Amino acid sequence: MEIDRIDGRTPNQLRPLACSRSVLNRAHGSASWSQGDTKVLAAVYGPKAGIKKNENPEKACIEVIWKPKTGQSGKSEREYEMILKRTLQSICILTVNPNTTTTVIIQVVNDDGAVSFKGYGFHLLPCSINAACAALVDAGIPLKHLAVAICCGLAESGYVILDPTKLEEQKMKAFAYLVFPNSVLSVLPEGSSKVVGEPTESGIITSVTQGAMAVDDYFHCLERGRAANEKMSAFLRRSLQPQLPG
């Protein structure tokens, strides 16, 4: 049974997207990403010589710092940082600048989510990944491919919708946060050879779920997410196109 959405969107339709690059003067790369009323800023500093403790000196190190809109960082922020770090490490070419550290700072500007994941609206994770990916490109950090993150909501009836609003979140019993690779376009430094053996568009980089979700429901979320991947990827490429090589 389909759900009538308050804002008139179809189940596969996302809220309005907006992305701006080079929004911070002192960062090596930066970007803002908004989806409806949810907005985050991402700043990239580096690569700088040296790596964090316990990191592999033969590869570049990605450091993520999460800054909440108000208050101090705590356990929830550390978990967000871990998810973001693992996701960004999977799309960065870590062998290009070995023994260096690139720091990515995520600043929450507005959190529109009503239901929280570890204390936050569930939209913040996808928005943060999308902002971070744009900021890495803005900083010239070599990437294997672009990546887009999407949030799916699962209703009690089993119906899945993309990008639920604040009111819709209150009616959802579970959520899936999905990051898909966009292998159509690689972002490589000049003179580099193409990276082979990377995930295709049908693959998945990161998956985080909240709430009770059956296996069939999860695969339904994947199906919905993939349906929006092409449009999200096209939007991200258009936003970054002026700074992409050739």
C-alpha cells in the first residue's frame, strides 16, 4: 500500500538538493550540502605531512572531526566520525600521498530530522557524506570515484520511501542509510592511471540501519536507493563539473 506524502512527492523522489563549493576561504577545499532543511558544511585541510598514530605510513590517512550545531562532541559524534572515516577511506586513493593526513571537518548547520540516530536526525549522515565528497573534490584529493548517500524510511506497512521529511520520520519504524559508488566518473590527478577493480554503480560502499528491518525490507530499501542513485550522482557531477579534469 502506497503512502500519500504530505509534500506531494513520489516514493522515489528526494527533497530539493543544493550544493556549493569553495564556501570557506581558509580551507583547502570546502562544500555545503543541503537537502530540504537539513544542511551541513564540510571543510578539508591537507594533505599534511605525517599520519595519525597506528595508521599505515605507506598510505594516506583520513581524519574526520564532527562538530555538532551546539554543545560539545561526545560518544555519538565519535561513532559518526568512524562511519564517515571508513566511508571516505574507501573512495580516496590512499596510495597517491603516502604518510600524509587529510582532515575532514563536518559542521552541522541545521538538523531537520525528528527521529534521531544516536541523538541526531537521520538525514545528517547522508548529507555529511555528500558534503564531504564534494569538499574532497574541491580540495583536489584524488578519488577512485564519487559517492552519493541516500536515506530510506520503512513504514509499519512495509512500504519504503526515500528521503522522509520531519513529519514522515515520525511514522517510520526503521531507516536505512546507504552510500553508493558512482563509477561513471573517476576523479584522478593528472598523469595517474585509471583505478581498476573498483565497485560498480550496483555495488554499495556503506550501509547503516536503525530499527527492526526484515531482510526483504532491507533489499527493498536497496532497490529504492539504487533508483535514486543515478539522479543523485548526476546532480553531484553537475555541482562539481567546473573543477573536474577534462
